Amino acid sequence: MRIHIATDHAGLDLSHFLIEELTNDGHEVFDHGPTSYDPLDDYPSFCINAALAVIRDRQAGVAALGIVLGGSGNGEQIAANKVEGIRAALAWNLETAKLARQHNDANVVALGARQHSEPEVLELIRAFIAEPFSEDERHVRRIAKISSYEQTGDIL
């Protein structure tokens, strides 16, 4: 699996940890920044670039997911969700990480670096990556409605 990761300053050390662990798991991991610690960094650029890379890969037929990290993960999730086709979900426990994939076919997961330990985050990320979309008709229908609105502005 190709994984695109981005963070703000609060998640920088965690992103380095995840890049190493996920690479060791056999994933191809791309770091979209930042490259160094800056408490005044502007995370939206990093997160949007990671989300754009997920979409490009998926359109090219490459299996790809994204990870965005921040102090809480909220702003990073919001930034990633501004990219058409991205469904970024904030995960705070195993159930939310799995349900994001099962029910929402989320292609980006957001996590708060100040909310979890490294082992907890790794467990959540691995669960997110491993969990398949259920393909249940009701979930497919709901995702299609979201996508339609995103493309047309019409609420179905």
C-alpha cells in the first residue's frame, strides 16, 4: 500500500516514527512535510498535498491511503477534506478507525499526536489500513450522495 503522510509541528516526531514503522510493515510511505520543526508552520499545505497525492494515486490505479497528524488532528482533517474525493476521518479509538473504512470508505485518517502514545497511534493506523470497505449498499449510496454534492452542489 502507498501511504501519504503529512503533519503539523505537533506531530512531526510521530510522523517520523510512523514512516519508519509503516515502511518496516512493507508500505511505500511518502512524507509531505514538514521537513523540520517550526511551531508556526502552516499545516494546511502539507495536508492538502498529501490528500492530492492520495487522489492522484487512486486515479492512476495505485492503492493509496493518507495519514494527517496534528495536535488534535481536527484542523488537519478539515484541510484534507477540502480536496475533492477525499474522505478524511478523525480516529480516536480502534472502533472509529475501523468504522471510518468499513462504513465511510475513508481514504485519509486524521489523528491527534497530543492525544495518543506512539504505540496507540500505530495500532489505530494499522487497523485503519487493514480494514476493508464493507461495500454495503447503504454505505455505497451515502458516499455517492456526498460525492454528487461535492461535484455538483446539489443535495440529493
